[in-house]
Amino acid sequence: MSGKKTKKIAVLTGGGDVPGLNPCIRTLVNLALDRGYEVIGFRRGWLGPLMVNPDDPSSVDQYVMNLDRIAVRTIHRMGGTFLHSSRTNPQRVKEKAIPEFLKPQAEKYKKEDGLYDFTPHVLRALEYLGVDALVPIGGDDTLSYAHRLHKEGFHVVAVPKTMDNDVYGTDYCLGFSTAITRTVEFIHQLRTSTGSHERIAVIELFGRNSGETSLISSYLSGADRCIICEVPFNVEKLGKLLVKDKKENPSNYSMVVVSEGAVMEGGDVIETGEEDPYGHRKLGGVGLILADRLKKVTGEETLYQQIGYLMRSGAPDSLDLMVSTNYATMAINLIDSGTSNRMVNLRNGTYGSVPIDMIMDGLKRVDVDELYDVEEYRPCVRNIQGKPMFLY
């Protein structure tokens, strides 16, 4: 795309919804229009460009939205994404998910692993629509495909979002602050029932590969114990600690927060259902199993609550409003300058950008040595100085 002036920008949101997506889209659209660009939005993440059929204009009406000031006027007040989302990855399409109009030519896109890579079609769809630059908003999975399009020569500027805050290359992802705020509130509210019935509460949070939401939520709410994805746990040992916590609490209850991706010693991650387009099966249920096991090993009554989607529902808090607005502004500035292959980011409290390639260079996980006590199963922040606002 070098040497070609951008005239039309497309934006899409992929993966799980989070608060902050709509304000980001709104700011992006308004700034782009101020600078003379056209803006379209792909519906349902990467499924949008995959489903655009240049030989069928009605597919454009279904999967593409013209974005003007009226379309985005009030969306910043709401959570989620008004463009909708999906976990589609056009370079990893299962046979049963191939669009009907692409089936006659599907064999030429088949890979050795049996999946189909429709990237040539996506590029054709972008060309058909006259898109010069693309702004995908998403996590690792969504942005990994943005990286693929960059390698194919397309102009891409990415925005990181994920409630888990685990995109490598940035200290902060859209949605994280609101998810933590919600979770701390729910944990405190659950003290009412847990204390009234003198039980051990097991609170299960989202968190597939990173335990940061559990760690930070426990750290801020004062939950007694915290189980994260990065450290396998022993039920008997945890049970003894929670019984001790319960006895030492004048209200005679205790609480443990657990990531959905946590693993018991000698066990596996709890997964159900079929794989999604990224090869992920649905996580969840480790908290229910843990609550049952704790009841058996301690003799204490338990209370199980899976917070799940409530963590990322509702309007964004002030921090997510601030970051989403600034990320969108940076994205437009990068497009203005003709810069491609960048992901906007925050590092050490400062806004900037890094090559999209960086998301492929590492994994962002809880620094167990610095932030977690593996013997006590609880946050243990040994040193604050020099750490980012959310500790890692």
C-alpha cells in the first residue's frame, strides 16, 4: 500500500466484546470524517470481509455498514460493539463453515491441516470495496490475522482489546479496567450471602490463558485466596487454607477466586463443546468442580458463583473511555502519516505504537515470582516501584 493515499478506512471488532469498543469506533469515525476519509464497518469481525461476495451486492448490505456521524452518535454510552463480533479467522476455516459461494473454489484454499485459508478472497473483497486501510480491534487471535494481512501488503493499524489484558506488546488493552471494576463490586456483593450462610465462596472468573483478572480482582477486593491459570493447585491444601480463613473471620466465611483456565494438580483445563474457528473449546466449570471438591475435603458448605459475561457487560468506566478515545486518535494519526503494520499501545504510562509483529513474539502472563505466592495461593506484590499501573 506504500505510495497510495488512503481514502477509505474499514474498522472491525473481533473476539469477545468488552466495554470501550463503541467509544473507540465513534472517535475513529468522527476523526476520520474530519480528515476527509470515508469509513465503513465490517459486521461480525473477520466474518464480514469473508462473507463479502463481489458477485453479489446484497452481501455488502448484510456485512458492511457505512459509518457516518449519525450512525455512531450515541454508541459511546454503551458497552459491547454495535458492529457485532465473531471468532472467525479467514485463514483457519473449517469445511462446514465455508460460505456457500466459496465452496466451488474451496479446494484451492485447502491447507495440509484440513482447514481452509481464504486470505486471497479477503484481499479481493477489500479491493472490491475500495478499502485502503483497515483498523481491527481485538486480542491475540483477531490481531494475528491482521498481521497476516500486513504480510500480504495491506495497510493495517491495530487496536488491542481484551478483558484478560494479555496482548503482548502493550501494558493495557481496552476493557480490562471495567472488567476489574465490575468484578471487585460483585465479589464484595457476594460477601452478603456468603457471610449470611457462613460458607466458603468459590467465584469463577473469565481468564483462558492469563490469570491477571483473577489476580488483580483478588488483590483489590481482599478475597482470601486466588487461583490463577499459571499455577496448578492442590485442592486439599487450598481447603485447609480456606477453613483457616473462615475461622479467623468474625463473620465465619471465606472466599476464593479462580480463573476459568486454572488447573488442579494432575488434572486438565475444563473444556466443553466443539472447537471454535481458532481451535478453542469453551472453558468454564472448574469453579463448580472446585466447590464440590472443597465441600468433600473440608466438610464446609460452599457457594459457587460464575461471574463470566457480567465482567465485560455494561458501559465502560472512565479509564476505558479515556484509553479507547486515545487509541482511536493514535490509529487515525498513524493512518494519516501513511504508517502501517502498527499496533497502538501503552507502555510505562505513555501512549505509543509497536509493530503488529510483536504480538507474535511472546506471551503475556502473570509474573508469578513477582506477583503471586504459590504456597499461600494469593496475590503477593513484592515490589511496586517501576511496575506499570496494572502491575505487569
